[in-house]
Amino acid sequence: MARRYSRATSWRTGNTLSTNARQLLILTILVYTGILSPFTAEAGLYTASDQIVILTTENADTVLFNSTAAMVVEFYASWCGHCIGFSPVYKSLARDIKEWKPAVDLGAIDCAEEQSRKICTNFGIKGYPTLKFFHAYGTSDSKGQSFRGFPRDVKGLRQNIIEKMENHQEPWPPACPPLEPASLAEIDSFFESNSVQHLALIFEASNSYVGREVTLDLLQYDNIAVRRVLSTEEVLVSRLEVTDFPSCFLYYPGGNHTRLRVQNEARTFYSYALQRLPGVVRTGKPRPLTSDLLGNTTDEQWRVFNRSRVYMADLESTLHFSLRVELASHPILRGDALSALRRYVSVLAKYFPGRPVVKNLLTAVDSWLQAQSQSEISYSDLRDVLDNTAEVPDAALPEGQNWVGCQGSKPHLRRYPCGVWTLFHVLTVQAKSSASTEPLEVLQAMRGYVHSFFGCRECATHFEAMAQDSLSQVDSASTAVLWLWSRHNHVNNRLAGAGSEDPLFPKTQWPTPDMCPACHGVKRGGEHAWKPAEVLSFLLSYFSSERLLPDHLEEESRLLAQQKEQREARRQEQEVRRGAERRAREASFTQPQEEEEDEEEEAQEDPADEEAGEGGGTLEPAPWVKPEAVAEEEGVVEGGRPSRQRGARSRPSVVGMKLREPQEDIVDLDSFVNQHYKAKALRVAAAVSAHVKRRSLQRREDSVLGLGLEAGPDLPGAESVDLGAGQYKRLQKRGLTSQYRGSEEEGVAVVQLYPHDPRGRWMNVLSVGFSGLDISLCVILYFLSSMCLLGMFLFFKMRPRFRRVKVAQP
């Protein structure tokens, strides 16, 4: 015992822990947080949020053997009634001794599972539930020490664990401080071998567990040490003038001392007061920054605020982040998510104690959501309502985050999670104050929102587990307020010491004794007890609408003016977008015509055409006058000079003729909305008419060229046309080169046209709407179909003869 005492008292020797002890401490914490063990797994009666290590075949040996911490393990069967009844007590024990984890931890294994039965058998488990204590650095052949006749309450179990720890065999857990009483000699030489700022001495009777419990409660904190002094240590008792047992004194070098003033001389009050002494911080956590330095670590200047009040700026910032940021990740809202959103906004519209402009907007959003009859809505439509595009009078929701009471020492700490808890505390209190007849209205809305939209999915899972476990017990508005408060403290206990904890705002059981002394009490056995009536009274006062502070809020007139400017800017942006879409539609409508005109212009500007024009003297095609003029007159060019025949007048050349669309004024659709469809119909009709004219011209060209091929240069009435190389190529592309006869000399093709031949007119009639290729295909298909029918006829006619021949054979 002496050797263990000497070793234990020197565990804080020097400015830091020894390298070996620190590594072992980190290893233990990693095991607890689930990095080395499947802590997040759910099995049997316990889940990931119960702060109990779930043992499996994969991690049992690592956790139980050669571990730096002692372990208390419950062997149970999930079908066992006594195990089911004991599980709430075991969960409460895990929350109660959470701070002891570097020295001793809790585990559980379900022996009803097939893969776990072998482990339970190896440890000699014959009944359920069974508790066993495993020493630190235990060997693989250890079976653990059984808790025989263990109590079924947290206090009794906690004391049994302390007794097991005191009787711990060597080696002693490196993270565990000494639990035996301190002597006068040790206290006098304490600061010579330990560099800590505070030494807390708890004077108590020999049968008291308060000193040992507080010692374990403080083992995760640096810059403080706790020692237990018995009332029989007369010299120390006389020196410090101790008269009450238990009592706590702070002892400093040189014999200076002062009594720690607490509301009640009990473990919970001692631990809370000691953890908040100056310079005392959790192991591995940075020291809290002072208010004058916080402006250098955050994006915004630190705002000095009253911690005992709620700020409206935090509530409005929560609404902004909730409705404009988290919901934006859901482009389409349908099913349960849409129902949860409707309940959430409905509760906000009824109970949010905000400014008139914010309440008016929430009412407008609620009315819009209730009016939507479809099974799904888009977030873009909801965002329009949030931005008040309908211009509801005196309605606006501030944009951006303006944290005051929920600001953190760093940008990633507190803020929105703090705002969510504060918002729903306020809503439950407002529902209670308005005499709501639906006690679960706010809690169900909160549950649905967290389940469907809250970004931290692990947090949402834990909250859903809490709701399933105990939400059915809420039967009034008062119990709803207390239920949310108790669940909030449950989460604080689970997250205390986690990476999300702000060192400036440690997660404790709230309200603290200094905020609400009347809320805390002590049971007969010295255990801490909440006073529900006092807690309810405190919550109703703390979160009441009358106590909300309007500091750091933007003025309503300025807020409405900014909303108007944003609305005007958005309207202009929409007009620009509509104009761009209109121009795109007009461009897509005229693009086919422009492309055809560009092709003809490129063909006319072909270098071959230029060379032919210089050498052969071809004329530029005359502009198109009227489509009907083609039926009355045709122009023939010989050698580059216009000629007349049979009284025909000069006319433009047929080949290379270009169709020009009549110019059309651009219609401003925004200014002449009523003429939009009429103008569109006129443009379509003009395009169709132009297309028909081009088809007619093409048929005439085909007919003329075809007659030239049949008549030949010797027939009377023939007219010769000189074609440039470029025009000749265009005829090849259109499939007309096979319909004329001519020669190419020096890049010039001569084509004979016979417009007045009767045979040409007859062929023109026959080929209305058809090209020569179309007619040829029709003839070929007709011939093939005739041959197919003939073959089928012969087949079916000869078939009976073949059958008769086969029957006649012997």
C-alpha cells in the first residue's frame, strides 16, 4: 500500500505527465470514444449514446486484458426481465461516473447473441445480470472479480466500484490518483513534488465516500489535485480549524488556506466548484481565452453579453440558418419531410415571440405551406416566400448569422446547435404560457425537424433514441418543458469533454448552482437531487418573452428597406434573364433560315465562281421580285448577255436565284404582351409561305433542267444557259446534273433549257412535289412488290400438286 501511495502521489510530478502515462491515458480515451472499439455499434439493451463500451468477440480481449483502465462489465441477456429492469440503473451509473473513465470504465456484453456465448461461457457466466470487475493490466487467464449481491441503485454501485479500486492489485491504473487518506507529512511536502495551482483537501469521516468520489471527478482536469483527509488527522484539523465534516478547503504553499464555499456540502457541489477554479481546465483542452483576446480568434468581433439572459439575435439567426441554409440542401420536399416542415413552421408561427416583421413573415410562410395541395414542393418556391417576393406588408426575416449569447470562442464552436436548443426551449415555454392543449405539439415538431433536416445525423439519431425512450411520458405542457430540459442535460453529459465542447463554455448540468441555487438539493444520503418545481419556475422565467434582450438587432425600417432593394434587384435580374431567353427563342426560330441564306451566299462567293466570272462573264443573279413572275417569264443568258425569244421579256436567271425574306420589325414582348401570340403566329405563317415559295422554285428548276435533257440542243425553242463552276457544283449537290446535257469548258458548263416544250409541262405536272429520285424509287418498289406477289401466287398454286405427287407414291 505504501509503495502504491508513493507512486500515486507522484503521478503529477513535474509540469507534465510522464510520456508513458500520457500515452496510456490517450489509449484509454480512444478505446472509450470508439476509435479502437465499435463504440457506435448498437447491441441488445444499450446503444451508442449510453457511454458504455459494447463488448464483442472482436474487441473483448483488447478492452479486458492488458488495459490501462480497470473495467466493470455487465454480462446480461436481452431476453432477461431482470436485465431489462436493471439497464436504466446501469445507464445512469455510466453518466454519473463519466469523469472516472481514464481510471475505470463500464462495459456490457449480450450473452443472448450467438457470437457472444463463447465469451460468456469462458468467464463462467451462469446467471443474468452478472457484474464483474477486471483489474488494469489484467492477463488473458483472468476471470474477473464478481460483484456479489450488488445493489440496484447508482449510489451503491458507485461505492462498490470505489472499494474495488482501493483493493486494486499492482500495477495501479496510471490515470487514477490515490484514494487512501492523506497524512500531515504528505500535505506539508505536496507542492515540492507536484506543480499544481490548487490543492483541495476534503475533510470527512472514515465511512464517507465524498472525498474519493470528488477525487475521481477531478482526475480529468489539470492544475488541481484533490486529497481526502480523515477527521482523525487532528493536527491538520486543528491547523485549518475544521469543524464540519464533510468540508472542503483550498490549501496553498506556505500553509495558506481558504474554505470552499458551496451551497451544500456534497459531492456534486464540490466537483462543480473545483472544476471552475481559475486555471483549472480539462486535460487536453486549450485554456479559455479572455474576452479581450477573443476578437483575434473569430471572424467577428467578440460581443460582451449577459450569460443569464436570452438574446433575440440568436433566435433570428437560428431561424435564418434553419430555413435558408439547412432546408436548402433539400431541393424537393415531399412525404414525411414535407409534413415535418409544415409542423415546424406552424409551431414557429404560433409561438415564436419575435418582432412583428418576423412574426408576419412566419405567418405568411405557414399560410402558404398549408395552402399547397400537391404532394411535393420545391425549395426554390419556399425560398421565394421566405424572401417575401409576394410583398406581404411589414414582413421580413433577417439574413445572415448574428450570434450573441451563442457565440463561441472559435468559429466552429456553439452557434447554431446552441441556437436550436435555445429556440425550442423558448417555444416550449411559450406554449406553456399560452395554455396550449397539445403538450406534444412543440416536441413533435422539434423531433420531426431534427429527424428530417438537422445536419448532424449522429445527433439526430441520438435525439430520436431519446424521444422513443421517454417522449410518451409527456402528458402536459409543464412536463414538456421539463422533458426538453432533462434531455438537454443528458446531451451535455454525453458531450462533456468532447471535441465540440467550448473551453469557455463547458458542458455542465444546467442550470448551475450559481444560476439557480433553489433548483439543487441533497437527498438524505448526500446524493444530489433536482427540485422539479423550482426548475420549472426557473425555465419559465429564463425563456419568457419578456426577458428576451433585443440587443444587436437590426432596425426594422432598415431591414424592410434592404428587403425592398433585394426584391428590386431580383426583379431586374429576372427581366434580364427573360430578355436573354426571348432573344434565344428568336435566334433559334430564325437560325434555320439564316443558315440556308448563309449557305447560298457562301456558294455565291466560292472562288470558283469568281474565276468563272472573270473568264466566262457570268452575271450576278438578279434580286427576287415576286414568286409568281417565274410562271410568266424566264431569263436566258448567253455569253454573259441577256436575250429575248418569242417576245419574252428579260427576267432573272433561274439558277442561283435567292429567296429574300421580308424584313420584320422586332417586337418588344415585355411592352406588348397582348400582341405576343399574334406576332408569333404571323412569323410562323411568313416562314411557311417562304418555304412553299422555295419549293415551287425548286420544282420549276428541276422541270426546266429535265426538259433540256430530253429536248437536246437541236430541238426548236431551246435556250442555252452558261453556268459557272460554282453554280454547276450546287446543281451537283441538288442532284440535277443528271437532268441536263452540256459540256464543261474552262470551268463553264452550258445547259440547254426548253421552257416552252409541251412535254416539259406534262412532266412538270407529273412531278409536282416529287423529284426524279422519288419517282424512280416508287417505280422500283412497285416492281418489287409485283414480283413478290407473283412469287407467292405461284408458290400457293404449285403446293397442292406437290402434295398429290407424294400421296401417289407407294
